[in-house]
Amino acid sequence: MDERYDPRKIESKWQNFWEEAKLFKVKEDPNKEKYYLLEMFPYPSGKIHMGHVRNYTIGDVVARYKRMQGFNVLHPMGWDAFGMPAENAAIANNSHPAKWTYENIDAMRFQLKRLGFSYDWDREIATCSPEYYQWEQWLFLKMYEKGMAYRKESFVNWCEHCQTVLANEQVEAGLCWRCGQLVRQKKLWQWFFRITDYAQDLLSYCEKLPGWPEKVITMQKNWIGKSSGAEIRFPIENSDEQIPVFTTRQDTVYGATFMCLAPEHPLVVKLSGGTPQELEVSEFIHRISLQDRSVKAVESYEKEGVYIGAYCINPLSGIRMPIYTANFALMEYGTGAVMSVPSHDQRDFEFARKYGLEVIVVVKPHDADLDPATMTEAFAGEGVMINSGRFNGIDSVQALDDIASYLEEKGIGKKTTSFRLRDWGISRQRYWGAPIPIIHCEKCGIVPVPEKDLPILLPEDADLLEGGKSPLSTLEYFTKTPCPACGSSEARRETDTMDTFVESSWYYERYCSPNCKTAMFDREAVDYWMPVDQYIGGVEHAILHLLYSRYYTRVLYDFDLVKYKEPFTRLLTQGMVCKETVSCPEHGFLLPEEIKEAGEERLCKQCGQQAIVGRVEKMSKSKKNVIDPNILLKKFGADTTRLFCLFAAPPERDLEWSEQGVEGGYRFLNRVWRLALNWGSLIRDAKPFNGSPDQLEGDAIALFKKNHATIKKVTRDIEDRFHFNTAISAVMELVNTMYGIGFTEKNPQNIEVIRLSMESVALLLSPIVPHFAEELWEALGFDTSILLASWPSYREDALIKDELLIVVQVNGKLRSKFHVDADADDDTLKEMALSDERVLKFVDGKPIKKIIVVKEKLVNIVV
RNA sequence: GCCGGAGUGGUGAAACUGGUAGACGCACGGGACUCAAAAUCCCGCGGGGGCAACUCCAUGUCGGUUCGAUUCCGACCUCCGGCACCA
């Protein structure tokens, strides 16, 4: 052990040692209990950012902790390597996405290794390699065969000027991010996965995920969005056709006075044809079709619609209902038609007032009357049925059921449920993704690629700059192919690639047998390792990635490829890494090097104006508040960086960056270092104390107890709730206690207690600051790695207190405290409380109503 | 707009099942060591009043339940995340 703590020296020393000894390599071992710890794999953007550091540090602590507990721990790492940034970078640098991606992977792997994470690097995968994505193509074929993958027309963002499809991210306030022109919606034939078939199952299993945070479960449930109600058919006037409508408020059906159809609804064009409204309707449809139809956008639009020149009949009230097409009706939800009840739905109410439509009240509040002429808003609450024929007078909640049954009896409707969840659109008109293995033949239509022809390799030389079509469609040699069914030479390959969420929906299975050549994964390996015991990642993935993964797992289950339905037993969603922003009124956000410190003030280096310290926000390039982990590694080393990430906040909360906080962590490690140094050979040559507390003298008793209490606290903090911040502060307290003893101890047994505590510090810190702990372990005279040591255990007899601190309250306010023997009973406590001077002062002779005694804690006197 | 979450000293946070609000750290102040500085070690540190013993106030705001509320319930305010083609 050197005089000085030098992270650079010890970190590379131990990283090399771990790598050479292959200490993190694992294989299936039926005799050992497995533990699969997974962190969300990164997109290879080129640089590790603090969010990665935090995520992977949390995971690494758990992995190392579980190894010390004796588990066979699978802890892999790989790359979510397909995606848009690679294409953008390739266009910007006139390079190739593959080159950019693989270079980034190399750079990031290097950085991760420097952080000392305990990955089994032999299992590394990159999703852009054909060995990976061919199996995704294989499963796609199976899904197509079973009807789980299908094609339908659907909208994309389209920039007419650039002749290209845009991702939502590339649309800024309705305008194209490159040229600034208005973005419109364009209909394309696209591929979908039928996730809605699994809506109920995905929902039901939400109750069977006790290891998931409550908030994620709630978000998933709301996303799936089950609602119970009824489907009612409204006959169209002078026609045999009917409009099916889904509603959750069938109790208000007598109040339905008009009908709203989604602009995409096929009946809109059909019914308006030949009417005076035909032109107006088609103009409306055209105008709406150019707009963003996402729920978020639609919610923000002014509600509008047009009459389409036809009526339908309310099947219960017999009222003639004018049919409108309206911008708020969505084809994707329910049946694409809304029965509008202006009296009891605020949106319908506003629409009716705007277009002068009839309002009929059918549910009356218990304590008031409603007049349709003077109402200023809809009444959405529960009440008593009126104007509803045979249902008048009954409670509206009861009517939900009664009316649904009546509709079923009459054959004009049925009870049903509806989901908000929509099918998963997986088509991307982009280059850098897995090609969809389908061939379009003029004669045979859609023909799947025969399994023997897989993989369909992504060609290397697509022109990304040529707009207008998918980049792949410009490659004649790729698209032109004989039809596998009829042999016609006129067939063409599908040029869409798959959504990158498909790759991230099964990578955790691939890790189990990353080099498997004959299947997606080796069945035995997956049976051993899966499901993932602990998954860790950003809360921003709480819905999409996690739901898609749960769905994909069900598909694998239905093909009998796996024996479980849920891939992740426990989930930890970590908060973001944030930092304050600094901006100049003239030059916008400022980088740290663009700021001049002048006493208390900060000035913009360019113009000298006073800089404004803004909000603490998520680190992002655009806000210029990013901290590069590389700088930390250079300045403080991996251990300090890791320590700070864990100490500054509990994992689920946002973490605010603080340079001074990092220095604090560094100081703590130095403090431990000096402690070991000061005791020197005295503790190295001692053996750890293993006796009972009554053999000890002086401060050593307190240290002995503190040692065991610390082990207990740290173990529970990590095991129960991943609160590493309090685990670390407990170790700090132990270290402070050791400092309190001084370095002059002569009693050999007391030296043994110090030795014991020093070992505890090394062991308890080893998952958190692994290089540092190895060095400490070596300094204590061990000649094997601390990784091979077991997690320490505590002695119950060291936790027993012989004196308790009792708090005395009067009317719930703290008035006094006293110490008492641990075995004192309730009556003794009462007596002692009542004879306390300070307590008597507040009781002040007033009659005592009640005395509450909480065991071993407090006495509350109520006067 | 809809869905979800968070709000505690100067500051990051702690208080695990309703029972001493502020552990541990940072910043700051004081002391020791030093020719001096840095580093280190020790002490103090929510706010108001008081020489002091002590006392009053305080967990975003307002109300409720309770002997007792940071913790449970209701309303509101502010900030953050997701909203289906960013990953």
C-alpha cells in the first residue's frame, strides 16, 4: 500500500487482474443458484454519458453483491446498435452507419472497462450483426405465418420538400427539422405486430409483477387502457347499414343526439357521396388527413367537424341523429365512431353549442335539476335517469348494466370491452435496421422469404442522401429478386426495416447463448438463466420498451420457445442525472469553459454580460450542461465516480450533479486509506476479533457493536431497496467511529476489533469501489482477490442494547427524554415520565386523560 | 390535454410499519498543526426570541383524520418524465 491513494495506478492494476483471471466469466451450473442481473443496453452514440455511468454502477453493485452472496451471476453487456443517429451521422460525415456504429462501440467498450464494471465480455452482442438480426427475421416469418404480423395502411410524417418520411423527433412544431417546411401525413402500407391480441393478458399479469415499481405498473395499465362498456349499433336512415359505436356511457344513450365519425371512417365518403355536403366533407377529410393524428396533437386542436348529409336513428329513443365527421374522433380507438351525448360529455357539449345541436338531459343530479337551454357545461356525474323511457327513475350506475342487458335482449348491442392499446407498427422507411424478410410478387402477392434464404443481409452501399423512398428501394440488386413461390423474375423485396424496439425485445435471451448458430438462443441456457432477476434502467422506458418486451416474450412463449411469460422479475427504474444550466441573455446556454467566474458572479466570456443560472435539468448537449465521465475518470478515477453516483441520491430519484460532492467522495476514500495506513502492520498482523462483547474494554465495545450494526444496515439497504446512499453513510459512520479511537491502542484484543472493522469496511465497500477495496484487502495481508470473499455477516448478540432512550411527549409535543434499562416495563416508563420535572411543568396539575406508551420508544401524556 | 412522479435547512439528502424532523455528506464559521498556504485533525452549524435555563415556529400551500402527521385523506400550486417513428 502506497503512502498516497493513486486511483490511476490501482485501477488499471486490478482491471488487468480481473480480466486475466476471467473472474466475471460465467457458465450454466445447475448446482449453483443463478442470478441474472441486466441493465438496459446502450445505444452506441459514441460516448458514455453520466446516465450510463449511473445505470451501470447501480447494476454493478448489485452484481458484485450477489456474487459475494454465492450466486452464479450473469451480468452481460451489449449494444442496441441499429437506429437513426447512425444514419444522421453517416449523412453528416459522408460515411457509413456501420463504420460509425462499430467505432462508437469500440470507444464505449473501452470507457466501460475503465469504470471497472464486472461484465462477462465474452457474451457481448451488437444487434446490427446479421448473426443477431437473422433470428429476428426468422421469428418474423413465424409470426407472419400465424397472422401475428400483418400489413395495413397507416400514416407517416411526410416532408414534401425533402421527399422523405420523418420520425416524430424530426418534426419540430409541425415543421421539418431540415428544411422547415410544413410536415403532412401520408398513408403507406406498413407492417404491424398484433400486440392487441395480448392486451388482456398483458393487463392481467400486471398484478403478478410484485417486483416492479407501482408507478410503472400503473403506467402500463393506463397505457393498455381497458374500458368496459357496450357496443351499440345505430341504423342509418334510408339504408340497411348500421354504425357500430363503442361507449362506456350506455346509460346516456337516450341523450345521444348526433353521431361523430373519424375522418378516415369508410362510411364518411360513402354517405356524403351525392349530397350537397359532398364537397365540403371531402375538403375537410383532406385537410384533416394532412394533420398530425397522434392523441397528443388531436387533444390540442380546436374541436371541429362537418355534417356529412346523412342521419342515423337512435335505436332506443328513436331520435334522428345528424352524422358528422369530426377531428377528435380517432379511427384507432373503439370503432372509429362516437355517439355524442352533449348533456353528459364536455367535449360533445362544446361541439353541440358550436354547431347548434340538440341537448337532452337524461341523467339528473340527485340534488338539482338541469335545463338544457341554460346549462353551461355537461354533467358527467352519477344521478337519476330521466327522459329514458322504461329506465326513468333508476340510478344511473344501475342503468349502465340494465341498458346493456336490454340492448343485448333487443339484439341491437352487446356488453364489450375496449382497449386503448394499438397494434405495434414495426415498419421503418429507413436503412439502418433489420430488413423485413418479405417478397412482393405481382402474381402471388406477399410471399415470405423461405427460411433457408435467411438472413436477408442489409446491403452495405445504400445511398442515404437520395430522398423520396426507403434507402433500400434505390438498390436494384437488393430489391429485384425471383419470387420464391412462382419463380417470376418480377418480384421485389420489402424495403422497410424493423423498428429497433424489436431488437431490444429479446436481447436478454440472446445473452444466455450469444454465439448460438442454430437458433435464436440455446434452450437449455435460456431455461437456466431466464427470466431476468433484476432489470435496471431509465424510467423513460417505463411504457414502450417494457411493454414490447413483455409482448415479445409472450410470442416466444406461444411458439414454445420459452417457458415463462414475463421476462423481468424485478425492475428498478433509476432517475435522471441533472445539472444546473447557465445561460447568457445574448448567447444562450453556456458551456463551463464559456463562463468567467468573477467573485459571486458568473459572466459570459464572449460579451461580459452576467450569466443567468437556470433550472437544474436533465443533462443534454443542447442545454450545454453535460459532464463528460472521461474527465472524472482522469481527475478522480472510477471508484470516486461510482461512489458519487451512489451517494448523492437514492437510485430512483433524479441525481443532481455536484463537483463538490465528487470531491467529498474522494476525500472519504482518502480518509479510509489513511486509516489503514495509520494502523499499518499492527492490524495487518492481527486476526479479526471473533469473541463476545464482554471480553472487550473501553472504546472497543462500542466499535464492535458499531461494526455489526453497520453490516446489518448496509446489507438491508442493498438487499431491500437499493438505497446505496444510506449504506455508504453507514460505512462513513463506522469509519468515523474508528477515527474516534485514535491510533495508540495497546490492548491486543482491541486491535483485533479494529482489524475486524477494517475488514468490514473493505468488504462492505467492495461492490461500490471495487479497485479500492481490492487494494485495501491486499494491504490487510490477503493474497486472494476480495471478489472471492463472502459478504460479511453480523452477530445478533452484538446488536443488543442495554439502555434505551425514551422520549416523553405532552399532547404530542416533545418535552423530555430519559435513559432507562432495556428491560424496563411500561409501568416503570409511565412512572418515570410522570416524575420528570420538565414534564410536570407542562402537565401543570391539569387532569391526565390518557397515557400512551410505545414500547422501547416513547410515552405520550394527554392532558 | 391525458397518464405517471417529485417538492424537507444555505445545499445533496436521512427519518424503513403514523412515534425525537434534519443521520451522512457538501458549503460555511471557529480552533489545532504550519514561517505561510494547501492538505489533515477537532468543534459548531434550520429560523426567531432569550445572558442563560429555556421557549416559540418549521417538511410546497390550504384544510381534514389522529394522543401524535414529512408519513394517511381532500383540494390547490410549482417542477420533471411519458404520450406509440428518439432510444
